[in-house]
Amino acid sequence: MPNTRRPLTALTLPAALALLAAATGCGAGTTLQEDPEEYPSQNLEWTIAFGPGGGNDIMSRTLVDILNEHDLYPHDIAVENREGGSGATGWGHLLSNSGDPYVVSTTSGSFLTTPLQADTGWTHADFTHVGLLATDDLLFLVPESAGIADWAEWTEHAADTGPVAVGGIGTVNVDFIVQARLAEQAGYEIEYVPFNDEGQLQTAMSSGSLDAIVSNPGSAMGQVKGGDITPLLFTGKERLDALPDVPTAAEEGHKGMVSMPRGLILPPGAPDYARDWWIGVMRKVVKTKEWRDYITKNHLAEDIRWGDDFTAYLKDSGDEFEASLREQGAVK
Amino acid sequence: MDVFAHLANGIASVLSPTTLLFLLIGVLVGMFIGAIPGLGPSAGLAILLPLTFGLDATTAIVMLAAVYYGAMYGGTITSVLINTPGDSASVPATLEGYPLARKGRAIPALIIAAVASFVAGTVATVILTVAAPPTARIASSFGPPELFLLVVIGLLTLVVLVGKSWKGGLLSVVLGFAIGTVGIDVSGGEQRYTFGSTELINGVDFIPVAIGLFGLGEILWTIYRGGHRETPAEMDLRARRGAFWPSRQEWREAAKPIARGTPLGFLLGVIPGAGATVASLISYSTEKALSKRPERFGKGAVEGLAGPEAANNSAATGSMVPLLTLGIPGSASTAVLLGGFMMWGLQPGPLLMRDNPEFAWGLIASMYLGNVMLLAMNVFCIPLFAAVTRIRFATLAPLIILLCAFGTFTVNGSIVEVGIMFGCGVLGFCMRLYGLSPAATVIALVLGPIAEETLRQSLLLSGGTFAVFVERTPSLALLGVMAVLVIVPIAIPAAKRALHRRAAEREQEGAPPLT
């Protein structure tokens, strides 16, 4: 494929782009005007807003691997971890490349929560949304030694014993919202104990300090299969293939379960043709065997929404997060 | 199931040419990464993990684990030669290693550290081989109250570390705590001292602070005391007189601390959280307490280098226990490895060793071999690294400053952290000038936030009562350890003084009365 660039002149620079640059407060210098037909004509920069080895990193690298294996992106893809500030650094990098269709990134829970916590300069609504591919939901877990077999037993136990100690990662996070909502709807009292890392959260429960925790299936499945912890509930829309006996929260009559969106985004104000091109390619990606393997192995729930549907989803989830956290007093 | 049959299979799976090659690459890269100021084990792993995407799982883990413990060996080189610890667990080793190097004993100090690392790494791997599942129970019995007590024990050892100048020590610790409060408060979700900057919401990292306070602070101090005008010739002479191998006296001094540090490190390394750092701190303070001449500590005592160095390396192996048997990461480095497990398509958890024996046992087998490789490589490379002590300070200092800046930037790609590093350099210089303890500051920076978090978690769990710390058996055991730690250093000198006094009194009674 020819790698031609048109010179950037005042004549070819459409007024729309100038307006956009002014609106986003960023220089138009990073934006190159090109023929939509020729997209993509350059190397791609793939930004991962978290460190290597995390859920977001593994998803991004799986996607890049699929794009390369199946020759879906005709040029080179440079993958870079830009971690820091719970995603603020990585997605901030996309913000500073507003309008550039050659920078992509993937989303996770912090995409919605970090702007609620800190002055990031962006919110989820600023970016160009390509598509939601899957959601990462939570398992509600109790230690095997507690002898609790199902959700009904748990709610009864929790209501009887008074405030129960439950844990999760962080305060301004999905974990807290889910714990608070479940307790409220099932009618028991909780003392929510926030943790910074998964290892300490899990040992806190195994040591007998916590009565229950929520965890992503990917990090808890090993212990569940080993029989050390009992899963009682899954917050996803459908039951997990790996745990067909664990009911969903909806089946037990609980509503408003939030989850982490795993999707693909472009910088704010990226051109429509780029977004459409990516939607077309990602439609192919989600059909590949490698992607299906990834979904199964990491116990994600497939949830595909393209373009505007993804935007609407993010808006709903974002509002939900904000309302819930405000209600619980976690953000002001 | 026979442990040795598993181990034999593991050895067989490691002995393929490809795996051996990757093991060699791992230890080499690990050692050199560790030898760059700022790049410790966890940063090294994070940089290399993406390269293993798509590799066979056993080959990948063998290589990455080698990078992990290789970086621990390499980190000692920067600790000893340029006073820059690569992670919080190697801070105590720096306190004795660098003065030894200044005395012209750089090569023997590095050899002792390498041998301590080798003995500890190998013995710890033996313990891992035979006793991984039972020791995993220690890890899973540690909830927030126990972690809090453990961290407090680590903080108590700072009393020993700062020695007599307790006012300066206290100020240094408070400074560390203060820096540690920056960032989002995990319990409340609010920002503290971030001034709205997203760069600071995850707090101030250990690396830039340690490099600044230690490495850069030392350079500024050397310039201040006129060290740049000294000719390297005198250092060189001293180094030559010191020869290559440590003296018999030094070996004798190192032996027992290594024997004590190894099991201590393994045991605490198993505990998720602050195991390695607390282990090397306890080792350091134990050696100082047991020493007949504690006044040599801080001026190049071999015991204070060998003990913590052994503890630190066996803790790295100990942290493999919860990783392999429970799928729980105990440290920043093992968290990256755990991410790797998932990246290579393995399910971490209690069934990992049963379902993927060639993976788990291949890793364990490779650790024996990797430690041997590292010892050989260290002995071979040490004179090369130690040659920096022969470079004129005026030439060396700018190079070290550049390396410090480069190392700091590489970890997170953050220019703000480079700024923090330079700021802490000036701070480190002032601390030396006024007799404060940079070591106490960085340890407090690492342990302070963990202490705060686990204390708040404990109190949330108990509904606000401190009874939670005496209700559980592991906590009670830790309280016992703490009591011993507090009482022994106070009691022994007091007892000594009492004996002296009595002897003096007796003398006085017998003496003729003064006119």
C-alpha cells in the first residue's frame, strides 16, 4: 500500500477540523489531512493506560496479536504501556493527540471512575468510541470454610449477624458499588473494607478477616476451582460458562449491577472514516478463534456495541457510577 | 506424589537448549537491569514481560524469574558501588556495602553479597521444593491486622537503624510518612497533597525518592566535602591492597548472618505485602544487636551487608510460594509475574501445580541452575563493575547523575518523577549535612502507607476496637515478637549498665575513703 501523505496546507484543512482543534484546546499539528479512502496509511500507536500484565494490557496485546496474525492492519503497530494515575496518563496521551486517527487505546473501569476522582482534563464522553467488545463482571465470593452454599443462605446469615465485613478493590470503583447495592437490595448491613491489591484482598478473606469479597472471575477462578472459596453470585448478564451453577445477580432479583467496559477508543475528535474503518475491522476480530479463546480464558462476558451504541452505553454506565458513588458518599 | 519425581521432571524440562538459552538471557539481562540505578526487579519484569507474549509458558517463566532474581543480584552492585538501592529491601545492605566500597573493599563486599545471595537463593529454593504447600498456610493466615503488626515490627527496627541520633531519626521517619501520604487515600477515595495533579494520584514512588536521597545525595555530599579533588589513585591503591577475595575474617563475619538471614527472609517473603523489606530490616537490626562491636555498623560492617542481602534474596524465592500455590502475588514483582501467567494462558491458583507440573516444577528446577549461573557471572563480572571505583570522581559523577535520571525515567516514563528524583537529591544532601537518616525516610515511605491502610482496614473490620490485634493467634505471635524487639535492645544495655554499676560500687566500697 502506498504511503502517501498530503501536504498540510491551509486550503485543505477543513474548517470543521479547525473548529474541533479550537474546541478541544489542542494543536491541529498532530492531525494530518488524508483521503478517507486511503486510511490507514501509517503506522499505528497503541496506548495501554496500565502496566504490563494487567487485564487491560492482556486484552490490548491479544487484539494487536490478532490484527497482526490476520493481516488486518496493513502497517506496523507500536504498543506502549503508558501507566500512571489510574489511567489518567495513558488516556491523557490520547487527549493530547486529539483528532489523530493513528492512536488507539482500550478502556476499563477506571475510564469511568478516574475522572470522578481527579482532575484528569477528560471524561469518557470526550473520546471517539469505536466499540464495546466485552464486560468484566464480578463474582461474589465467600470462604469455603464459612459453609455457606448459596445466595439465600448468605443473605440470611448476613442479616442475622449484623454488619458483615465485605471487601473489594478501591472505594471509587465497581467493587464498592456492587457491594453496596447488593447489601441494600438484599437488606443486610455491611462494613466495606477497601483494598489496594488483589493479593491482600484474597488473603484477608482466607485469614478469616472478611466475610465476603467481590473479585473478577479471572483472578478468582483458580481459588474457586481449588475449592478454597465458594462463588455465590455473578454480576454479569448471563451465567459464566465455567461456573454454570452460579446464578446471576438478576436471577436473584438484584438490579443496577455495574461492570468494567472492555472496549476500543480513538482520541477525541478522530475522523468518522477512521472510526468506521475500525468498527469494520473489529467486527472481524471478534469472530476470530483467538478472540473467542481470550474471552473464555479470561471469563469475560461478550457484550458487543458499536459506535453510537457504545457511546450511549458509556453515558449510562458513567451516570450510574457517578450517581451511585455520590449516593454512597465516595465522591463529592 | 513424590517431590523428587516432580523435580526430576522439572529439571528435564529445563534442560532443553531453548530453555537453557532463555535462562541464560534472563539472568544476564536481570543482572544488568539490576545494575542500572532505578531499575529494580519489578521495573525490569514490567519492561520484559511484553516480550514473552506468545512464548511457551515454561520458557517464559524461567526467563522472567531469572530476570527477577538476577536483578536482585545486580541491584547489590549499585547499592555497594554508588549507594543507590534498587528496591526497598536492599536499603539495609546499602548502609554497610557502600562504606565498605569507600574503604577500598568494593570487590570483597560484592563477592560476599553474591555468595550470600547464592546461598540464600539456593537454600530458599530447597525450602520451596519441599515445603511450598505448608508454608502457603502462613500466607493465607495473614489478614490486615497481622500485616499491620508486621509492618510495625519493620518500623520498630528503624530504631536500631538510626542508632543514637534518635531526634534526627524521628524527623527522617516523619518525613518519609509525610511523603507517603501523597495520593488517593484508598479508604476514603479522596486526594491528599496532589494539588490536582494526575501524576501524583497514585502517590510518590519509592524509586525516584531512593535514587535522589541516596545516589544523588551522595554525589552532592562528595562534592561538598571536596571529594572531587581527590585523585582516584589513593582509592586505587587501597583497592589493590584489599585484593580480590574477602579475607578469612570477613568470611567468618558473614557466615552466621547468612545462616540467620536465609530462613528469616523465606518466612517473611511468603507473606504478601511487605515481607522482603521487613525481613531485611529485621536481619540488619538482629545483626547489629548481636554484634559484639555494634559501633562498626554504618561504617562498613560485613555482617550488616551479608545478613540483609541473604534475607532479601531468600524473600524473593519465598514470594514464589503464594504465587505458585495460591495464585496470590506477594509483591510488585510477583504481581507482574502473575499477569504473565494469565498472558501465557495459565490459570493461577491452588491447582496450578497439579495441572501444570512442568511449568511449576520447571520454574523451581531452573532456580537452582539460575543461581549457579549468577554466582559464576558475578564473580566474573565484579572486577569489571568495580572498576568504576577507579574512575575519577569528576568523570564519574556526571555519568551517575545521567544514569540516575535515565533509570528513573525508564520505570514509568514520567518526567515528574525525574523532577522528584532531583528534588530528593538536594534533600538527601541536606539530610546528610544535618545528620538525618535517608534510609529511615525511604523505609518509612514504603511501610507508612501500608501501615496506614492495614490499620484502617483492621479498625473497619473490628468496628473501631483495637481488640482485633489480640484476638487472633498469628497477631498474638507477632505481638510477642514485637515485645522481644522492643525489650531486648533496651534491656541488654540496661543490664550491662547495671552490672557495670554494681562492679563500680563494689570497687568504691573497697577503695579507701577520700580525705
